[in-house]
Amino acid sequence: MRRTRTLFAGQHLTGMTTMFITPAYAQAGTAAGPSAITSLLPFILIFIIMWFLIIRPQKKRLDEHRQMIAALKRGDKVVTAGGLIGKITAVAADDADEVTLELAQGVKVDAVKSTITAVLSKPEPATTK
């Protein structure tokens, strides 16, 4: 006697063929998933938040630093990234990336312009009488 299995009303399968039929065969149709815009919306919102909180302020700081570096001139008192404070005694040409700093009287050091983090004071113009 063969064993039969009832799947649906009136349908019988023998034991050998039932191992190849998956349970998903009897499931009803699935509902439609969320739209593409709905599923991408959280990622778009995260990017917008990151733009305003991180990327935009960093670009602004970078532009300000570039303007400060371009405006360096002889006599400016500056701070380097290493914490050295000195007065600029010579600025190389625009295409060169170096300045000469006087850290103490008679102690001069060449520094890369991009390592200058702040300008402490600008020289005051000489007054003529």
C-alpha cells in the first residue's frame, strides 16, 4: 500500500513526489513591498544631515584656511601646527609653499605654509610724521 498525502482538497501525491514540492507552493500571493523612494528615504535624510553637520562646515573651514595662507605676509606673527610661535621674515613666491619664521632673535626656521594654523597679529603700518 502506498502512502498518499493530501495537499489541497481532492489532490493526492505519492510519497516520492512530495519531497520535491516546497511548502511555498501553497502560499498565497504576497503583498507589494514599499516603493523605492520610501526605502531610500532614510539614506537620503542621513546624507542631508551629514552634509549640514560635517561636510559643509569642514569645507568652510578649509576655504578660510586657504584664504589665510594666501594672505600671509612679512611681519605676521603666526602659530604653526607644531605649536611654534614666530614672526614671518620671508614669504616665498606664490608657487612655492614655504615661509621663513623667526622663532627667537637670530633663530630662523623654514616652514610649510599649510602648517600655519593661525595668525596672531598683523603688523601695524608705520606712521609718518
